[in-house]
Amino acid sequence: MWRSWGWLLLIPVLAWAGTEKHVDHRHWPDTYDRLFRKYTKHYFGPHVDWRWFKAQGIAESGLNPRARSLAGAVGIMQILPSTYREIRRKNPLIQDISEPRWNIAAAIFYDRQLYRKWKRKLDLNTGDRLKFTFASYNAGYGRILKSYSRARRKRDKIRRWEHVAPFAPPETRAYVARIQRLMDLAP
């Protein structure tokens, strides 16, 4: 039964594929661009393209600062309150989760933590490591680590997200693919 319902979850994602707009397209507001730039530079340095995180915000909420999920995730970056508490323990300077500034800062800070975990685990280029980061943000690090372990049983060396994606949850595969599409489409 789950398999048939799983496809229903992907139907909206597949519908987006033909109408998707590049992260730089005028369809997406530039209201928060300075925050994405600032916190990407702060937590990742100038070598990582800040638009990856804007694309993540688009995938999470369509850049809606008032978004709330049924699970209780809040804001542009759809941060769960439990994850926010974890972030605040490590970075108490981050303030109110419902404010776009702190929501974006907290998410990029958390992305950096996940990115570092994958950097220790895998010798990958930045783009693929970011895909593992986004997958972990979406499904949880432990769940993607299990997907990685299953993929390792089939393949000696994991060099790309695409090697692990078939073992990840369908929603997570669609999420990472959407972020990639937002970056790949012509502006």
C-alpha cells in the first residue's frame, strides 16, 4: 500500500518539473538574497554559491516566511523547533526562529554542521557534498547515513549523490533533485 501512496507524494513534484524557474528568475523574490549571501559567506566562506541555500529555501517553503508544516516546521527554511533548540545550544547568538533573518541563519548554520559530517565521511566535490547535506537536512543525517551504507554494499566507492539516491526516501530524492533543478535551469 505504501508504494502506491508514495507515488501520490511525487505527483506534485513531477508537476513542478515543467514549470520550475531558475533560482535567479524574477519569479522568486530577491527580498532575502542579502541574508542568504551573508550567512553563506559567514558559515561556508566565499567559495560556496549562496544560491544553493536560496534554492533550498524555495524547495522548503517557496521563500514564505510564514510557512508552517503539519509537523511544526517554521519559516522560510522549515526548521523544526527541536532542531532549532539543538542549533541554539551550539550557537546561542541565533535568535527568534520565526524571523526570516534568524531562520535563514539557523538553517545555513545547521547545513554547515551536516556538510562537515559528510566532509569527514566522503571525499567528494562541493556540489555532491551539498547534495548529501540537503538530503540530510530533509530526511535526517542518520537516515541518509543508512542509505549510504546500503549503497556501499552495492558499490565499493561512493563518489556522487546519485550513487546513494536510489536508497534514500523518495521525498528526499525529489527534494534534492528540485534544488539541483533550481540551480541548473537557465535564468
